[in-house]
Amino acid sequence: MFKPVLLCILIVTLCLMGGLTVVLAQTQSETGPTLSAILARGEVNCGLNQDLPGFGYLDPNTGEVKGFDVDFCRALAAAVLGDASAMNPNLYTTEDGLAALQTGEIDVLFHNVVWTLSEDTVPQIAYGPPNFYNGQSFMTRRDSLFQSWDVMDGVTICQSEDSTTTAELDYEMTRRGLFYQIDSFPTSEQALQAFVQGQCDAMSDGRMELELMRQSVASPESYQVWDEIYTREPFAPVVRYGDDQWNNIVTWTVFGVITAEIEGVTSANVDDLLRAAGEGDADYLARVGPGTARLLDPTLGLGERLGLANNFMAQVIREAGSYGEIYDRNLSSGRLALSPGPNALWLNGGLVYAPSWR
């Protein structure tokens, strides 16, 4: 008889040699405290911004809050309740939203919160995966010489005094061997005014913030915001620490809409990619591919591992769309008009990526 240690070694060896397939038993997740509360009340309590166009903006004409983050809350409601409208938007500042999350007033915070070590170690909160990649960049005049890093030598840069990334800007310019001058102003508005008046060759701020500034000036077409960023400032959803099931649901809903874009599944074609009546596994897999089948099918899907329906992503995509659709609807079009830049799929040179749905 094998001793336990020797038996474990033998099993691992056989697995590595391909001589034995081990299938770990998977059981449906027990319903955790957050999901239980959501199912009981019939809606997801989301913390959202109300004054950031493109992300979370309260329309004074309709009284509705709309935007990129709002659509991710809608996706979450579709995932757990089958209805994207079954979400309650709670409008906060960032600080108030984090406090509301800690006290249980909301289930998730989608609020342009930058994921950093300092934020991640705040008690009682945990982060999901980034759903938007921001970072410091430059705005320059379209007719200036300063259009890329290799011609930035001698540049004068406008920046607000309250910027938290001055050290990163100094480091980046020094690392590249570029001579530069930073002109600081009390506020971003004053820095922008100085830049527009020609006191500086470029302005540095967050890429998203710069695009909003560009659109606020006269003749915005005379300026451009670089796609390239020189700091890492990912926005990510925030949940309460300790509820692993809910964290997984939020995480894999975000990854699910990204996977939909990778697989080419959209709100327009999702129903065509469902299994047809009488269609067997082999024929269905041959028609849509394993990635799409695992995302959408009630038999081959994986939602039970989260405590949801196996095919929960079908309803999410039907109501909210893929990542690309959510981005285009809120950020590429309308007031913000922000090109994807780092928020393109990694296949297209961006940073957006999801682990395999398997």
C-alpha cells in the first residue's frame, strides 16, 4: 500500500505526464450574504458618480443617471436578477461612496476609484478588476512641434499644484533625457487657461480629464490629447472585503463583457449564438466555438460556480452589451468622445484583457 505522501507524488507525476486526468468536483456556490440581501430586496444597490460626463452623470432634464459605470451596474443587475433595470443608483462623492460601502448601504461602488496600494489597504474593502485604464498624459496643440515623446525636449508644461503625479512627470522626463519646465497653477482650470493662452507648450493631467478640458475650450479641434499614458491609474469596482462569492460575481461580470468582445458577441447577435432547439453539443461547439458556448449556454456555461445561472452572461450581453459596446455608447460617442487608447483589447494594442472563461 502506498503511503499518502508517495501516493500524492505519484498522482502529480501522472498528471504532468498526461497519464491521468484529475477533475476537481465543483459544487454550486452557497449564497453569500451580499447576494442573499440582493435577492431578498430585488435590486442591486450601486454607488455611482453623478457629475462626470461619460461615466456617471445625472441628466438634469430627465433625472436619469447615465454613463459607463452605470452600464456596469446594469450589467451586474442583469447577471444576478436577470433585469438590468433592477438596480438602485446611489449618488456619492468618492469618499462618501467608500463609507457607504463599508457600512453596507451599497453593494458595489463604480465611481472612478483608482486602484492603488493605499486604496486597496483601506479596511473592509476589496477591488474587482479594472474596467477602465486612465493615466497621466498630455494635451498639445495640433499645429505645435510637440506631438510625441521624441520631440518633447525643451517643452514647457502646465500643471495644477494639487497634482499627485508631479514626481512621476519629473521622473519620466528625466528618464527620457528631456529638458523641460513645469509651470504650476493653483487649479486645473487656471492651468488650462494658461495653456490655451500659450504660456505652455503642453498640459499634463489625466487622459480622461484632459479630454473633458479639451472639449470645454473654444476651438477644441485645435488641440489633441495623447493616447499614450505615462502613469497607471486603473479604475475598478469596489466591494466589501470578506464576501468572496460577491467579489467573484462582480469580477466575472466585468470579465464576462470583456470576454464577449473577445469572442465577438454583442447585444445584436447574442440570440443568434444561442443553442438552437435540438442542436447537440458537437454541432453547437462547431458553430460558435467553445469560448462563446461556455459564455452563453445553459448546459456548457459556468455560472453555477458563482451561484448564478450557467448562462447568466447571455442576459448581461443582451441588455448591456459587450465591453466595446459599453465603451462606445458612453465614451467614444457623446460629450466625452474619448478614443479607446489603452482601453482597447490587448489584441489591438490596449490593456483590456480577461482570463479564459473555462
